[in-house]
Amino acid sequence: MNHWFEHEDMWRIFYDCMFDEDSFIRAGKECKNILKLCATPATSVLDLGCGPGRHIMGFARAGLSVTGVDLSAYLLNQAAHHVEQENLDATLVQADLLAYAPQQQFDLITNLFSSFGYYDDSKDNQKILNHAFQWLKPAGCFVLDVFSKEQAAMHIEPVHCTEYDNGDVRFERPLLTDNLSVYSNEWILVRGNRAYRWAYQHYVYSACELTTMLERAGFSDIQVYGSFEGTDYDMAAERLVMVAHKP
């Protein structure tokens, strides 16, 4: 049985809901802040779950050697289009993150936009962190950006809708299940006279849980932030940004 994230039609149909033009602009700023948070110089970066290449382009503009990996052929095609449009240089690889095996190590590895926790077995999610540690050069930096368990518990709404400039309307019904360990959501997109449904779920982790998982993978000097600007991770934080280093 396929995982929810393997359904290409859904990425295509819901693409505009997730990856608008403003998100590409924000990603460029986020890349600059990520490099500041890492504090150590980087010349190569691997973006795990790179999607349509928002952060790939930001890092490429900064002069880094960039590799992006994603399972979705549709999203990688979008990334290739954006990279070509800006005449940037990036290596794009279609692969499941559990099966991916790079032939080099990197100064910086990123996993952004809540692209973590997708596997049904939490042990497989731990393997992603283990792999990130293995693929880093000594003194390399790993940056993980997620919507945390704490944030989901505080901000979840039973049902809400979002209207878009193109006339689309998206309804959501998010839930926290399995003792608050799984974020489950159902999207219904109304476009013209048609409606599309996409149900998905993934693990959510607290800052404490992720710290333990990162330490288990071998990371040290783990810092916790509430944004890419390095703000405190507190009740007002909208994201959980973990910055971990390989000794």
C-alpha cells in the first residue's frame, strides 16, 4: 500500500495551496538565516525532502553546491523548472530518503517545512536522522524545521477553511491522535465545480523528543529555536527549528 505522500496527483492538485509565490520569497530569507544559525562555513548542502526547490534556490544563490532529494517526480520537475528559470546550478535526485545513498558528505543538511515524521514506523523516522548524521562531514550542521507536537496541541482548530486568490477554497479537519503522537488531517479543495480530498497523517514530536532522537543519532551541541531568526522556542513560537552538529 502506498504512503499518502506517494500520490503524485495530490501534489499536483494541491500544489498552489502549499507553494505560493510568497513562500519562495520567504525561503530565500530562511536560507540566509539558516547559514547564520549554523555559524560554521558551508560550501555544500543537502536538502532532504526538497519539494519544488524553494530552499535549493536560496542556497544556490548563496553560492553553495546544492543537492536536493525528494520522492515526488512532480515536485522535482517543479524544482528543475525553477532552477533553470533562474539559471542556477543544483543536483536533483528522486529517491525515498530511506533508500537514498549519496556518494559524498556535506557541510550542511536540511530537512524543512515539516518534511519529517512521514514514515508509519517511528524507527524509520529515527533512521532519517541517523542517515543525516552519517552524511555530514565532521563539524557539519543539520537543521530540522517542523510544526511540533506542542504547537499542534496549542493551535489546532477542529475545522477551518482558507480562501485563495485564484478562487480555490480549502477546508481542513486536523486532529491529534495516538496519545498526541500523530497529526492527522483531511483537506477538501473546492476548485470550480469540483472537489478534491486528500487525507494524510504523520508523526509529530516535541522539542524534548527530537533532542533525544538527535542525540541517539550521534549529534551534539543541539540548539532549539522558535524560528529561523533564532528566536526563543516558547508559547509564541510558530515553528520548531533544531540545529544540531556533528562532532
